Amino acid sequence: MSDRRPGSRFIVDITPLRESPRFRRLFLGQLLAVLGRQLTVVAVPYQVFVLTDSTLAVGSLGIVQFVPLMAVSLVGGALADSVDRRKLLVVSQLLLAASAIGLALNAASFDPAVWPLFVLSGVNAGLSAIDNPTRMASIPSLLRRALLPAGFALNQTMAQVANAVGPAIAGLLIASISLTATYLIEAVAFVAAAVTMAGIGSLRPEGGGRPVSLASIGEGLRYLRGERLIQSTFIIDLNAMVFGMPRALFPALGTGLFAGDAVTVGLLYAAPGVGALLAALTSGWVGAVSRGGRVVVAAVVVWGVAIAIFGLIPFLPLALALLAAAGAADVISAVFRSTILQLTLPDALRGRLSAIHTAVVGGGPRLGDLESGAVAAWTSIRFSVVSGGVACVIGALAIARWIPELWNYRDTEPPQEGATIL
């Protein structure tokens, strides 16, 4: 019998944390790593904008990160299906810490250069193409099937805590201390994450793992080619992020339209995370939803509408509220897309398909950076934001019609019982 209290079904379900000590360790390690990464999400584009005074240069960070993300993703997924995933997670965190130290050394120099920001951002993106799919593929091994929606909702809660707090902290650190200190704190966070994840225990793929090879990579791609439902979850997220993610414009918006400084820029980056956090904290209902595909479509439409209106608003508090609404819609989409993916995959393929998911989730915003930065440079900042939001809405509706497997998806697993509410 369920122990949910009346009226509490909307509060995030912490049963996965209570039930699985290994999931708790992964959760904490992820929190430290994502929090550290969010410092760079603000610091690098802010530093590029300060050094170049160019929105196109900031947007170009996206393509510099996109290329290694794509290049490494398939290999990273094959690695996650080949070796102990715990060891891969630890090594990834340590290498990410090294890249943050490189950024700190450049920032501390008498005349900081622009090129290390692009090179090390690319390195960071390549490493994330190994780290992210490994973490995603590990979760189903730590939780029973009925707890996966709650587990991914908790994952999103953790990520959005970092998304909400990290950029705001980054803005304060940059304004009150220095860019160098911001990058060094990121490095410390990655080292702490490595130490935490080291205690998870062995995470060998089922069957002992498949050796990394072109055949292994091809197996994952062939599986995806025959799965239109999974394809749809990737395509609709690409649509939202490429057209409806104007984060490359935040430095120009914060220091220009809103007449602020690094703190204002940090608030713009943080606002979607705040909204996403609120949505994740009230996600206790996700385990009772069977029509997750329809929720994904609706959430992407809400995201696009909020972004389009944001582009028309010159008043900072209202603009932040709209970004928060967009972030709330995005996290709901992410919970259901991740759940659909992991529930339809065999464990032996989870690393490879999760790597493609990582490439989509990570590559989309980077392509969005390039798209929004280029459109703003050729037209105006407002036009770039508004047109992107409108294109996102049109794209979501078109995808729902073009790939009906997403709209018609139904999870037949009965709702879980005995959930524990935060």
C-alpha cells in the first residue's frame, strides 16, 4: 500500500535515495560535478565576451564544443558498454578537473588569451561525451524498474539545483573575486566528485561488456535506426535547443538591454535552472503518467512560447520569470525523455544509446549558441530570441505529427507503490 500523504503526490519522490546507497553516492557525485560545470557555463562565455565584445565569438563557442562532443560520443558510449562504468566515471572527473585548472592558469596570466578558452571548452565537451552517457547508463543498474521515473526526476532535481545555484555563484565569484578563483573552485568540485563516485562499487555492463570496436558502435546505430520512438525523443530535444536556447545572447542581454554586469548575466543563466528546480521538486506525479510522449510535446511547446515572449520583454524580473517557466517545461521534458529511453533499451546497449542521447542533449544547446549568436549578429538580439521560440513551437507540433510513435507512447508498467516523499 502506498504511503503517499493526501496532497503530497506532487512533491519529488526520494524513494530511490532511501532505497539504494549506491544511487545516493552517484547522486552526490553528480551534484558536485554538475555544480562545478555550471561555474564554467557562465565564466567562459563571459570571459570571451569581455575579451572580444562579440556575440558571434560567444556563439562560436558552441561549434567548438559541438565538434568534439559529436566526435567522442560514439566512442564514449562504446566505452561505457565495455568497461567498469565506475572507473570510467572517476577518470572522467579527474580529467575535467585538469581542464578547469588550465582555464584558471590562463585567467591568471597577465594577458589572458582567447584561444585557450575555445580549446579547453572543446576538451571539456569531449570529456562530457564520456562522462554523461556513463552516468545515465549506470542508473538502471542501481534502481529497480518501477523507480526509474522517480530516479530520473531526482537526477533532474539535482541538476537543476546546480543549474540554479551554480550560475548565480559564478556571477558573484567573478564580480567579487576573480575568474581564476571561479575556475579553481570548479576543479575542486570535480575532484570531490571523483572521490565520491569511487565508492559506488563495480558497475560492469551486463554480460561483462562488449569490446570497443567499429562493430560495437555500428550495433548501437543500427538499433537506433529501427527505433522511431527513441529517434523522436532525440529530434524533439534538438528542435527545442537549436531554435529555442538563446543562452549565447545572455552576456549581451545582461550588460546591454538590461544594463547590468556579471551578476545580471549570472541571473539570466540561473533563471531557467530555478524554474527547472521548482518543477523537479514538484515532480512526484511523474510515476503515475503513462502518456509520457504527450507530456514531452506539450513541454517543448511551452518552452518555445516562454522563450519567444522573453525576447519581447525589457523588464528584468519578468524576463527572469519567463526563463524560469521555460526551464520548468524543459525539465519535465527531460524526465520523460530519459525515462522513455532507458525503459526501452537493453542494458548491453545503454552506454551507446545514452551516448547518442548525450550528443543530442549536449550538442543541441551548442548548435543553439551558434544559431542564436549568428542570427543576432545578422539581424538583432530580439529577433534572434523571438524567432527561435516561434520555430521551436512549430517544430514540436510538426514532430508530433511526423513521428506519431511519440504522441502515442504508453508505459504499461503499473504505478509504483510505497513511495517516500520529500
